[in-house]
Amino acid sequence: MGPETLLPNGIAHYLLGGLLIGAGTVVIYGATGITAGASTFLESTLSYVSGLPRFQQFRFTATRDWRVVFTLGIVLGGALYGLAFGEFGWTTDVQWWRLLGGGVLVGIGTRVGKGCTSGHGVCGVGSLSEASLLNVSVFVSIAVGTALTVQALGVSP
């Protein structure tokens, strides 16, 4: 498998995307002192509508406003890219229930692992956090193993 197979659209998209993600994490950390992970978004958002003590913790209520703006920025960034380059629409043949199931498992994993790909994979690995290095090595290994198993079994979307 050559580079043209691994990166069929060339390297520029990935390089620019990585630079923008890195710059975004630096801006958020510099402005708030908080790692730019997205997994706390659910709890902080639920703090608006739920009176349960779990969601009313200071760490959720104190950061919920900027986390909503951060998450809306992720969606808006994708929409602006779509407008600029005409790339809109559903881009997978995977059934909705598989996406939902995968999303639920990822959501549980982010809580068990105390963070998500953006928190551990971008910020944690970048700061050489031992917990993040372990988390990332585990979830990447499981993802690769799952992909290879699914491929070997001939499962398709």
C-alpha cells in the first residue's frame, strides 16, 4: 500500500486540518487554561436543563457557555467548509443504527477513559501525558483490531 492509497487526496488536506486543530487547541488552552476536549460537552450542556447534582458540578456549570460555543464552532466550521468546497451530504453507507451504537460505545468510552480523542489524542499526547498516551494506544489498537476483524469477516456497511 503506497502513499497514494493511504492518502488518496494528497497530504495538503490533512496537513492543513492538523494545523488548524492544533492552533484551535492552543487558543482554547491559552484563553481558558483548560484542555480542548469535547467529551465534557454533554455534561456541561445537560447542566442547563437538569437539576441532578451530577450535572450541576462547578466544573460543568462554569465551563458550559464556552463549551457550547466550541461545539457550535466545530459544526459551523464543517458547514463553512462544505459551502466553500461544495462537499455536503451524507458520506457513509453505514446504517444509522450502527452509527448510533458506535456513538454510544464511544460516549461510554470517553467517560470511562476520562476524555476523548481531542482531549487525549491531541492535547494529552502533545503534552506527553502518561494517561493520554495509554488511552490513545488502547483505543487506536482496538480500532485497528476491529477494522481488521470486520474486514476479515466480510462485513460491509
